Amino acid sequence: MKSNTAVVITDGAPQMDEKNRSEWTNEDKKKPNLDNVAKDILYKTLDKNTFSKVKMCNTTKEIWEKLIQFCEGNEQTKENKLSVAVQKFESIKMKSGESMSDFEERSSTLVNELTTLVPW
């Protein structure tokens, strides 16, 4: 558990100063546990494969950044996904024997994919 700190102004510059345990407020005592609660929530929602990639992270922030990297990829990967989705959108056609509702569902899925990939 990390110790709580307080901001102290010395020589005009703020510095972090470690608080003694006796000086901790109820809010200070809850702060380290919040990270553990958040980690627990993330761990419970991940599959075994993804969990194995983030289990060595020390903080929730590190886990979240790794998940973003794994799920979204780098800029080149994002651009490739976007160009593939645009090509699919440009060439979408109704298949023979396909109902209007099936075609609408396929189109909506593609539009949703494009919406998530386009940088706003």
C-alpha cells in the first residue's frame, strides 16, 4: 500500500511530503483501496488471454493503458482498420436471398465500426 502524501510549499515550490499514518484522514485511508477495487473490477471482466497480458501491471492506470494499446493498436493499425472498413462500406451490396432486415443489420454493424474508428 502506498503512503499518502500532502503538498507542502517550500521556497515557493510545491513538494510532496509523506504524511504520518496518524495524520491520515478517512479519505486518505480509502485512496489506496480505490486502486485495488478498480483493478479487481478490470480483472473480473477480462478473459484469460487478456488477463495474462496485464497481470504484471502495478496500477489501474497501467492496466488501462495496456488495454488501450492491445485493443486499439498503434496509429498504423488504426489507419489500416479504418481503410478496410471504408472499403467494406464502399462495396457493400445486398446478397441474393438476403432479407432487408439482415442487410440493414449488416450495414448498421459496418457503420458502427466506422464510427468507432474515425478520429473526431
